[in-house]
Amino acid sequence: MTIKDIHGHAMSAADANAAEHYEAACALLRCYLNDPLAEAQAALAQAPDMTMAHVLVAYLNLLGTEPGGRPVAREALTAAERCPATERETLHVAAARALAHGQWQRAGRILEDLSIRYPKDLLALQVGHQIDFFTGHSRMLRDRMARAESHWHAGMPGRHAVLAMLAFGLEETADYARAETLGRLSVELEPRDGWGWHAVAHVMEMQNRRRAGIDWLTQQTPAWSEGSFFAGHNWWHLALFHLGLDEIDEAMALLDQRVLGSASPLVLDMIDASALLWRLQLRGASVGDRWTHWPRAGQQCQEPAPTPSTTCTR
């Protein structure tokens, strides 16, 4: 019996248990929660020849942009290329292979073609969206999702993520009113969708609605922060709202407790921390030795974030 994903796509060499782990990984990734890689690896433990599980392992190791992820991704792709594959899966392997070789634009184009043929492939949409984000392709941040939106009806699992990504693309192309509407809807559908919270925060930043931005990100802070590996960036946005209101102490507290306080060694988190430090220093704040005393991974800082068992499942 052919195993299909929750949106009807065949998954080569999968069994029911592996598919369950794969879907759990994708649901976590859609909300940027907990450890989707562990679920992808659990899928492979159940079905070692499951093509899409290998592809997901590759994507997860590549989108973090950490240097150590690339060889792991290439190993996963070598395994995937030995596995049976549908046309859709073959395109995923090709896109991930291009990404593993640093060909971000090519990977984005392959995923664009894939999404045109399979508009309900949410992984293709999400990875493509992240590629557009990293490459600064604002038009495609909007258009990749706008092409697919009509295929995503009310009640479909994962629709919140489609709306969140389209909201961000609309914000990046200055359609602020619709961006905010869709971003708010995505969060109503799935309160743990950190990208939806992020899209609306961007709208408020662009419109200089700083107090509204603070109210937005503090109304349900645990929803977007607990267990989220994207939380640091949303904390960064909250700090920027305070900084824009000359609330230096509040911005500094967020820097220490949430941005630097995460003790994350990841490059993307260090970018946020250095960007906030730079802004504070330009404003004349006393940043002390924060530039040279970066917390080591695992070192306990102020108010370490909890790791809840709750997950994003919609």
C-alpha cells in the first residue's frame, strides 16, 4: 500500500510509523518548534529508505546555515539518491542538492517549479520561502505563496503556515493592510506559529507602530516563545520596538535575558545579538563587555527558556 502524506502526496518507501514521525517533524518545522530533526531521524529509524525523510534531514541541516550542517546534508542526499522516488521527490532531492552546494537561487527555482505542479506540498513552499528570505527576493516571498494560496482551503492542516508566509511576503512588498490581516489569521488558526507573529511584527515596524508592536508581541508571549527555535528573533523585534520608543532599559533587559541570554552558539542568533548591541551602542547605551563575553553553549544565563512538551499539530 502506498503511504501518502496528509496532503495526498505519495511517500516512497514509507510505512505508517515512519510517516507519523515525518508528519510530526513537518508540523514542528511549520511552527519552528522543538526538534523536528529528531522526528525526521525517527522516521528513518522506522523506514531507512524513506526518500522524503532523508530530504527533510538535508533541508533541516542546510536552512540553519551552520557550516557543520552541509556535510550531514550531503550524506543524507547521497542516501536519498539511492532510494525510490516519485517525480515530486526527485525534484526535492535536486533542490536540496543544489542548496547543499551553495546554489541557493537554483534551489529556489527548482522548488518554484515543484510548487507550481504540486501547490499543496507545504515543505516545498516553506523551504522555498526560506530561500527567498535568505536571498532577499522580496517579490518571490510574495508570489511563491500567492500562486499556491487558492489551493489552501479552510480546515486544511498547515494552512496557518501558508497564510503566515504569504503575510510576510505581502509585508516585504509593502501591502501592509493585507499582510496584517493574514498574519493575524494565521496566529488565530495556530497560536504557536512564530512566523505569523513575526509577519505582523514586521508590519508594525514598517509603519512605525512601536507601541502596537509591543502590545502585539506581549499579549501571548508564551505562544510564540516557549520551545521555539525562532523565539530569539521575535525577542529581537520586541527589543527594537522598545528602542524606537527610547526605552533603553527595556531593550537592554531583553538583550541580556532573551537575546544574549539564550546562550546560543548559532550564527543566526549571533547576528541578532550583534545587531541589537550595535544599535544600543550607537544610541549611547553602556554595553560594557558584552561584545567580548558571548555566553557559551550550555552556560546558564538569566531566565533560560523552557522546553515544553506541547507541539504545533495543525
